[in-house]
Amino acid sequence: MYDKFLGEISSDFMDVGGVKTACYFYQGGSNKTILLIHGIGGDFHGMIPLAYRLKNDANLVFVDLPSHGRSQLIKDMKMSDVENWAMNLMSAFDGKGVSIDEVVAHSLGCLAANKMLCRKIWYISPPIKTSVMSRISSSFFYRTRRVNQYIYLNYYLSVFRGLCLVNNRRKNVVDLIRWLTKNTQVTRQQYLEQSKIARDISRGNKIIISEREFTGLIVGRRDKISLPVNAADGVKIDKFMELDTGHLSVLDSPELVAELILAE
């Protein structure tokens, strides 16, 4: 069903703060447009299962983050490069005549969304605080990235990593992770840049900018990468939901995540 949905999505490129950025559009015949932003190591395909559940209620827009998917590779990429790109994204869409009403972001996409001028943002598994295991593993993979680039992107290893990041391992989720792995293309050069960003993200805590018209937060209680963030951390949250999922809530339970988003 996702392959047919992909056939209904058009693609283009646009300049975002000097970065050639791949963008994708689905016209759902709605007055509302939602921008979906994927996490680290993937591309827009990672948001397709969630988008499929939103497509009857909104126009959908996707992007590939810098050094991801078909977007431009930034050599020696830093988190500040992602943030600068994010601050220019809305104006780039304005230039194409696309008005974004709502942003739904996952993982690294949350840190990008945090810098965007949008009145309504949903953060899914934001890496505001990361686990000790996440910090150790990201540091290890960064230090060994020159060797790992030849094995990390192996199909079977990629599927295994995906399964480690979900709580639901029923056949439909396993099949979904296999589909996603086959459709997501990562080059060795992209991996080298992504491993650096993963290491940088794990260092220190981040802050959610919550002075917006609406800020929603969806976290997985079985997340092995991001530690739970809630209103007790001094963040103004209009809607907070904790699901029985892993880090990949958008694959673990896309129908439930979509239901929460559409309810607001």
C-alpha cells in the first residue's frame, strides 16, 4: 500500500539557505498542510507510514534533511548547519507558494523543527536528553566510522538496528522495517556525516522552544535513545502523550500517532 502512496507523491528541489534540498508533496485536497521531518540516518520514507494515516485529512509535505536522502551533502556538517538550514526552511516554502500550518518531526527532525517559525509543532521522540547507552554507542560509531562505513549500511544489519528501536515486533512491523530499509538509500559519505551529527546530538541536553501557539510531545516509554521529557522539565507542553513504543514510534504505532495529531 505504501508503494502506491509513493506513486502519488511528487518531488522537487529547492534552495534552503544555500543547501539544495529535496522536497516532496502530496495533495490531499485539504485546507491544512503538514510538514513531516524524518530522523537521523534516514530520509523522507521514514515518515511515510505516519503520512499514510494523515493523507485523508491534510496536504502533506516532506523534506530530506541536509546530508540525507537526495538533499545536498554538507562536508564536516555540524548541528549548527542543520539549525541554520531549518531557520530558512519556511521562507523557502513560502517562495514556492506553500504555506505550512503544522510541523510533525521525529528524532533529529525535532531539533530542526525547534528552529522553525511555525505556530504548531509536534515533537516525536525528541533527543532532548539521551541515554547513557546512546552516548556510548554514538561515540563508538563515530570513532570507528571509517571502518564501519563498509558494514553499517548492510541491509541485514540495518533491519536489525530498526528492530532494536521498536517495541512492537509483530510481522507487520518487521515487514515495514524491511520495506523502509530497502527504500532508504544512504551513501558512505552520508553515513560519515551522519555519524558525526549523532555523536554531537548525544552530548549535553537540548531545550525545546515551547512559546508557540501549540506544542505537542509524543514519547515512547521504551525508547532506548531519548530519555523521557515532560512538563516537569520546565517545558510548556500543550499536549503530552507517552506511548508503549520504542524510539521509532512512527513505525511502532503510526496509526496511534496519527490519531493523536488529528485530534488537535
